[in-house]
Amino acid sequence: MAQIIVVSESLERLQGFLIGIEWTNDSALSLIRVDAQQRTALLCDQDADEDRHWRLGPCGLEAMVDERGL
């Protein structure tokens, strides 16, 4: 089980992304919480092994990396 954090520049864009997820077709994915002030969503993926941190960029989801490149 892994946590997925999605960050967006705007709450509206984050909401649009979450609405677009096929929740009924992906039973392993669940929404844990949305932080409107931070414009982040925390999801849980029961099929994944690694936690991920994503940003909603101009071309869609982009993996966020830390200073070590991870």
C-alpha cells in the first residue's frame, strides 16, 4: 500500500483532476483527504509499493523529486 500526494497550483484544477479519476474502475485507489489551503490531495493506492509525490503541471501529472533525485 502506498500514499500518493498530488499538488496543484489551484484548487479548481485539483478538483477537476479528482473528478476525472475513474473511481469505479480502480477499486485499489481511494481518496483520503483534500487540503484546500495547501491545494493537495492525499490518495491511497493498495496496489502500489512506493509512496509518490506528484504535481499537476501544464502537461498533466509530473513526478516531484527531492534534491537527491528521488
